[in-house]
Amino acid sequence: MVIAAEPAALDAVERTTLPSHSAASLTRRSLLRSGAGALAAVAGAGALRPARAAPASVPFGAAIQFEMFDIDAAYRHAFRDECAIVLPMNELKFGLLRPSREQFLFEPADRLVDWALSNGQRSRGHTFVWWSTNPDWLEAITDEAEAERVLVDHIERTADHFRGRLESWDVVNEVMAHEPGGRDGPLRDSFWLQRLGPRHIPLAFGTAARADPSARLVINDYDLEFAGDRYDRRRALTLDLVRQLQDAGHRVDAVGIQGHLYSHLKIDREALARFGRDLKVLGVGLLATELDVIDFQVPGGPDEIDEAARVVVSDFLDGLFAGQRPEAVIAWGLTDRYSWVPDAMPRADGSPSRPLPLDRDYRPKPWFADVRQRLTQG
Ligand code: 9MR
């Protein structure tokens, strides 16, 4: 699969900014550029610091939901007290932000982000390009040029609105097929793929880089940590996507590993470490963006469920840290009271799922203390 190697495959805007060098020299140039981009982001967002001034800990963060933020003070306090990074979970997705073509409903995300910043916390953006939650008016667009105009305009206006407040953006989310190399793929069959082809990925990165030069640009995906062929293929394809973007002259600052951890599966710590090292060689960082535990296949009561969670989270962090120091570890919510996990994968015995660092009553799980300790060691 080629997403961006041929300048001819790029849109007009991309073409004007791409130097016409060989792929090899483009690779070196883009590596240099990506290093410079990372340094610029350091100055802007404080995401990385020089080694000697390195903070003791890797920041812990969590995604917050506006509906609960608005009504549940205990929920707000938990995010205020536990997190260094707080990001809107859903409020920046295309469908919520753009109920109609004319509208940009920035207010819920503005309130969440400004609240986090006023607490001295940091925030990040999720997400510009996703296969899910697209509004009907968008999916009704059939013309390629119009789809391109909408995507570019969406990224430009949204990135510009939040410039200086969001330290990074998940530029594309889940663009890999669920089973690349199997019956699907390699890329996800989405509205964006159907209308624009694979070039929607470099188009999104190029547009985001111009719209907010100080934000770190992240490619975000799931199922990158387990043992098995399918996961090997997903790791390899992610590296391939990063290389192709770099070869086409685009800045990719980090890969986001979502980290939805099935506690009945085995983490491939070695492969995860290798993945982190390979990214480091490319000058690309790594962070966990959506950590939670999916326990629907684990029998037993809360103690057994939490012990299985402790093991899978610990193995995950082992592999992550062995590859390169992660930029952040971010959970997908904070309390079991509110999570997508029981809706998508309920426990067969009908008992409550226990996916997140705090239980339904905001009590920390034992594994949360382990995470904290690991992050503090840096
Ligand atoms: O947790 C999110 C849930 O509240 C939303 O209803 C859903 C659809 O917008 O998205 C969930 O978050 C997903 C994330 O955006 C991308 N990775 C998978 C997450 C869980 O489905």
C-alpha cells in the first residue's frame, strides 16, 4: 500500500510544499525536519524537555466527558486531583463538533480544555479523521474535491481555534484496517478512504502541520501491544505508515497506542519494545492515549478482575518503557462509573466491568498505585 510516496498522488496543496527529491533524500530531510518540529513543539507545549531537566515522571492523564463534567462534582474533582493531562473524550469528534456543515460547536470542548488549563493541567485533541461518528451531511458528500475542501477546512478551523491550548492532536485515528492483511485492508474502509483514497492521511497531516505548527502530530490506533500475527501486522503497518508520511516530507511526532487492554490476552513486551525502538530511530515518540482494561473474558469477582488488570497493565507498561520513554500515559476515562467498555463488551456473568483506575465510588484500584509508581520512576 502506498499512501504518499508518489507526489502525483498528493493533492495540489501538498504538491506545492513538497520538495522534488528522491525518496531517500526526502527521508533524511524529513527526519531532520521532524527533529526540528519536535524541538519547536518543546518550546511551545513543553511536551519534552532537555535530558538534564527531565521531569521525574511521565505525565498521567485521562479523557473527560462533558455531560458528566457538567453534573458530577466528584467526577470533576477526580480529574482535577489525579491528572496532569485532561482531554475531551468525544467533544472534538466530527459528528459532535459539526452537526451541520455551517456549525462548529466549540463550546463544550472549550469549557473542558479551559478548565484543565486553569487547573495548571495540559490538554490534547482527539481527533480530526476517524471512520466513526461522521455526521450524515458529511457522508452524503460524493464529490472528491468537495470532500477534500471539507477536510482541509475542518482541520484548519479547528486546529486554529485551539492553537496554543492543545499540545498535540490525534490527526488520524484508527486508519488501519481491523485485520490488515486478512480479509480487509490495509487501510480502514471509511468515508475518507472512499472519497479521497489513501492520500487523506498525508492530506490531514500536512494540513494540521500548517494549521498549528506548535502542536505535536500523532497517528493513533489500537491493538498494537498483544502477541500474535495480527498484532505483528498492525505494528508493522503503523511503522510503514509513519515512514511513508516522512518520505513524503510530513512531520509525524508520535504514535498513540490506544491501550484498550484485554486482560485475557498476552502482551508481547518484546515486540512492543521493538516497536518503540523502531519509532525512536525514525525520530518519532510514543504515548498511551486510551488506556483501560477490557475484562469481559476474565472470570471471578472484583479481586480476580483487578489482579488480571494489574498484570496486563504492568506488562503493557514494561513493553512501552522498554522501547522509549513514553510522552504520557492517558486513560480513557477515570472511573468505572462512566466507560464505553460495559456497553461494548459486557461481562457474561452480569457483574460490573472494572476498566478504569478508579472504581465506581472513586476509590483507586491497587493497579493505579502501580501505574503511578512506574510513571514517577520516569
Ligand atoms: O469512549 C467513547 C464513547 O464515549 C463514544 O460514544 C464513542 C463514539 O464516539 O467513542 C468512544 O471512544 C473511542 C475513541 O474515540 C477511539 N478509540 C475507541 C474508543 C472506544 O470506543
